[in-house]
Amino acid sequence: MHNRGYRGTTPRELRRRLEKICKQFNTDAARIRASSSADTFDAAATATRLYVKILRAHPFVDGNLRAGYVALNIGLLKVGLDTVEFADLYLHDELLGIAFVGRNDPYRPLAEHIAEIVGKLGKP
């Protein structure tokens, strides 16, 4: 049996890191909800950052993507958007990879994709 090593944040640092991630998200989400000029991209970008940062923290030995996906959808709801479902998992994985290692606004491509999916919801 192959024993995969744990790749996440150390248990000692995990709680502090997750609290920081959630505090940033809650602050940004409150700003978006209070703003009359917030747009879909800004809201999607806020939820996307939550999603990617939770995935990068890697809090669980297994199930991180599923837990992150739930956090993404809860985040989207909290900023006033609909939930998303990724029809093209290859594209999702490519954009997630950019968010993990990219430079200069690495969350943007994935956030744009999520905003596009949200924009298509409810349209024929």
C-alpha cells in the first residue's frame, strides 16, 4: 500500500491560516454586499480566492477538492451569486493550476471563468 504523505499546512499552523483566509473573505464579502457598485467579477473573484486558498491550505488528508468546492459555492451565495457547476473539468483544472502557481493576479482566469458560468445561469 502506497502511503501518500500529507502535503498541507502543518496542524500547528492550520487553524491560524484558515482563520486568516476566512477573515479576509468575510471582510471582502461584507464590502461587496454593502456596495452598490460591486460587479459579478468582483464577487466571483472574492469567492475564487476563498476556494483556492482553502485548497492550498490542504486541510484534509483526502477530500480537499470536494470541501473547497462546497466553500466556493457557499462563498458565491454569500456574495449574492448563484452556485456553479464545472462542466469542463479539464479547463477547471488548468485554471486552478494557474491560480496555484501563477503570478500577477493568478486568480483572475479562474474567477473570470466562474463569473462567466454564473452569468450563463438562468439564460436559455
